[in-house]
Amino acid sequence: MDSASLHKDHFYGLKKQLPKQFSALHRALNAVNSVFVAIRKECEQNNTPVLRRDELPSELNQPLERFVRAAEEFLEDNKGSEWEQELLGLYFEALFYTRIAELYGEVYTTLLYRAGNDVVIKLFCLDPSAFLRESLDKGRAAVFFSATLVPLPYYREVLGGEGGKLLLLPSPFPLEKLG
């Protein structure tokens, strides 16, 4: 919930489908795609599929803002077009990314990596406890449950539940039925 990623393939795929007559959106998609191409080249030059940074990829800020504006204009002017659904999905991905970028700080790292022909930019939240604590403070109680929240004290801390009670219950399913 506190991490976001963008994929080159999503921007490039839409750019290839979209007629050039929609020049503002086409240029915006091209600018974002160029950032991804530069990241792929950086990975190749460093001979690694993954790069890690402790800051936002600032080279993406302006092209992504331009894409968001162009997408808004296109969606307003071209309701019901054959590209509306795909563009709307990409628009929301970009908006979510920009909102996570506003939260970016000490608890984040940036991963830039190649996945086949795709290039991915991921803003990865390493410690969501402060964000979860903020949400938990808005209510009176919360219950977390999962089959994978072990060791309990670790997950209590990571999930922002300092001082919360812990209860480990046995599985209600017979072991002989496992598998």
C-alpha cells in the first residue's frame, strides 16, 4: 500500500497503439519512455539487472507530470475512445506513484530494474509502521490476522502495533489433511 511502481511496457505499449494525431499525449508518453530507456542503459553500463538508489528518480518528475496533464486533457476530450480504458489505468498508476513519491523519505528506497524487455521503477517502503500507526490511531482497535505473521513480536512492530496484545492460536484444520 505504501510502495508504488511504474513499468516501461505500459507507457510504450500505449504509445505504440495511440495515433500520432494525439500529439501532446504522444510526446508525454515518449518523454516518460525515454527515462525508462536511460535507466535500462544505466543498468547495462553497470552490468546489473537491478540498481538501488536512496532518492527519488528525479529525472522522471517532469515527464510524469506532463503525462498526467496530457492524460487528463485526453480523457476529458475523448470520452468513450478505444484508448480510454488503457489510458485510465495508466493514468491512475501514475497518480498513485506521484502520491507515494510525496511520502518518500528515510523509510524508502528506489529500485530500478530490468524484467525481460521491461524496465520497472519501484518506490519501495521498507518500514510502513509509521503510516500504519497513523491509520490505527484513527480508530479504537484493530485486529491483524494471517497465517504468516510469525514471529509475532516482529510483525507487531512492523505493523505499528507497539504495545498491542499478541495471541497465537492453533490451526483449526487437521494436520492429516495437510497437502
